[in-house]
Amino acid sequence: MPASIDLKTSASYPTAGVQFNLNLTSAAGPDQASLSITVDDLASGNRLSFSHEACAAVHDFTRGFTRWLNTKGFQATRNEDEIIASAKADVTESQLIKGFQDALDMVDQKFSNYLGSILGSDNYSDVVYKKEDGVAWLLLNRPETYNAKRGITMDEMADSLLDAAADSDIRVVVISGAGPNGFCTGNDQSYDPELEHGDYRGHRSETEVRYNEVVMQMPQPVIAAVDGFAIGSGNILAYTCDFTIATTRSKFGQTGPRVGSPANGHNVAMLAARIGQKRAREMWMLCRQYTAQQAVDMGLVNIVVEPNQLWTEVDRWIADIKNVSPIILQMQKISYNRHDHFENPATTPMQEHYPDYLASEECLERRTSFIERRKIDPSKNVPYAQIPIQ
């Protein structure tokens, strides 16, 4: 354990309206090092509550950030307006300092992206959306979870995409993820789908359009700019987009059967139209992960570039899209969607044969074992549905 550390810094984000304060200290002797993190409202100078009403973005970030700190040599807890983290017993001084620097970097990865004040509960918290020069840019802004989605994220995505779809000046949409680690890693498994239904699944009614349906049906081509992990429904999002541009450090794959996420139905089956039946079944049923080069070789990705070339390559594709007829592209997109939807029944197999899966012991066990990074208890597995073979 280090003899003495005294690191203090603040990261101010005037556009977002908040300032983060980080303080890492340890006294000489056996006392453990301690990290504290608070957030100030820049307008008032007062410490900001971590409640959803005070700031939805800070509320969500501090929750995921607390879990993330536990992977950086700390044991962290969150109270009403402060995160307190103590160093784990076997952590060295250099590891603590690195963890402090990583924590500051993680704050910056998220809060430097906002384009306006985030204070209050009515502003977007999970995505950053802007329109510029005929392009709609949608950034998933939860880097502390590798841009895993909760229901609020999905609602904000749908709202943004619907706005872009209705704007005749928009020629192309680009979806990306904040930070260098993840495009999107699926649904946030820390949210209990039974206890936190709204945050996990979203507040929209089942009759309202979902973000993935907007991606498919909007008239503009949609580019997935993938830098990092595209896993679970993040992978679905990438292959649902019209084009996928990936960096060399990207990874693709599915996790549903492993973590108890009951993905099934059309969104699963449509992958076969991208990469073929055998590869699609391999990816979905075995939960393997694939490099960007493997993904481009199987037809999952259009092109792979180095990370520092991603936005130059995206701009090249945008220019090509702007150079061709928007109405013809729209009609071609509808044509491809008709092929994708050659079989799209009203109910999925899970809805038909095991509608209560989310309340099952297996679902809980697989979700919690994933969070706790342990092997599953196979005795919790749900037995096969008894479906007559005809």
C-alpha cells in the first residue's frame, strides 16, 4: 500500500453545466487509500444530487461508474451525492494512480460530448444527437457501460431517429458509440428487467415504434460507425444498419443464450440474409466473438479501417450517398427490407412458447452470474418447451 498520495482535480464541462471533482488520498501507515467523487452544478456552484430529477445523465453515469470503479482496484459505493471508493488490499501505488487517471478519462469520455445543459430530468441523458450539413449524427453516450442500452437509451434513440426520418434535408444517418471501447454492448444487464422495467425496457408502449424499426424503415441510409465492441443487440444494431464501417479493434458477437436475454424472432433470423444460415446460427447459438477482419470476411461489415481513419472513411461514404438519388435509395432500401421480411410472424417463438421467461430462475441466474463474473448454475436452466413434432 502506498505511503502517501494526495491527488485532487476537477473536470469542468460548461456546455453540459456540470463539474466533476475527484480526490485520491492516503495517509502514511496502513490506512487504505480513498477516492471520492462529487459533481457540482456550475450555475449555482452547489453540489449536485445524484437523483434522476436533478440530472438524469449524472444519475445514470454515477451508477455505472461505481460498478466500473470496482474493476480499477477500488471498492466503490454511491450515496446521495458522492461516490466513495477504498483501495483493494493488493493494489499498488502505480495502479491506484492509473485508476485515478482512468476515472478522470472516463468522465471526459462521456461529459465532453454533450451539446447543451443536461441539468434536470427532461433532457437527453443517454444519447447525443445533432444534425449538420445533411447528416444526422447519433452518439450512444454511456461509455461507462461500453454503451450498453437501457430502456431510456432506446427511447431517446427512437425519438432522435424519428426526427431524422421526418427531415427531408437529411441524406444520411450515422450511429456511433462514445469512447474507444464499445459501439454498443447490448442491453445493460445491471438493470433488473422485472424490478426496473421502465429503465430497462423503456417507457414507450408496445404499440409505438422501436428504434430498430426506425433504422429499417426511415428513408435515409444508416451507417454504423463501429469502434470497439458490437455485442448482443449492439451487433443487431450494426447489422440492421444499411452499412457498417468498423475499426481494427472492433469485435462482434451475440450473448443472448449465455446471459439469459431471450433474443429470438425476426431480428435474430435476419442475420442469415447477411452472412448465411450456417454462420448466423454459429454466431447466435454459440455466443462466439469475431474480429473486425473476420466480420468483413463473412459479410457482416463493409470495410475495416484503423481507428484514426474511421471518421475520414465515414465522410467518404457520406459523400458517395449524397451523390446519388435519395428517392431511388429509399426505394432500394424498401426492396431489401421486403426480402428481410419474407417471414416475420406477429409473435416470436419465445412469446408463443415461454412468455414468462424474464421472470424465470434461469433468466435471473444468467444475468447475475454475468454481472458477478462467475460460472452459471446449470440447475436453474429452463427445460425445453414440449412442442409436438408434426
